[in-house]
Amino acid sequence: MAKIRSLARVQGNSHAHPTEVDAEWSTVMTPGGERLWQLSTFGSDTRASKPKVSQTIQVDAEMARRLQAALAEAFGPNS
């Protein structure tokens, strides 16, 4: 699990991944009372073990605004 602390746009030779996974989101509170948005992904359908959380990321309010702006830039403001 990790809280995202920075977000930068890069240009590269990425490609679409052929594997799809399921995800869940929730909000959690820190001991200090900060609300975080949490996204957890599960292993792929071909994973050898039973389904379980594979990765979890957490985003605070400021990072959520930055992520929202990045998504609007990538897909357009009305997507």
C-alpha cells in the first residue's frame, strides 16, 4: 500500500496492457483525521492463488485534484 506523493506526466513507449483486473475504492481516515481515497486492485483471473488484493494506492485531497486535472487533460474535460 502506498500514498501517492507526486504525479508527473511522461512521454514514452507505453502500451495497453492485455490483462484486466477488478478494483474497489473506499475512503479511509488517517489517525490525524485526514480523509484519503483508496483504490485496491485484485490479481488477474489467471493468478495461481485465490483472488486477493494485489495493489492499493491512497490519494489525499490535493493529489485527488491533481489526478482529476490529469484525467481531464488525457480524456478531455467533458469525457
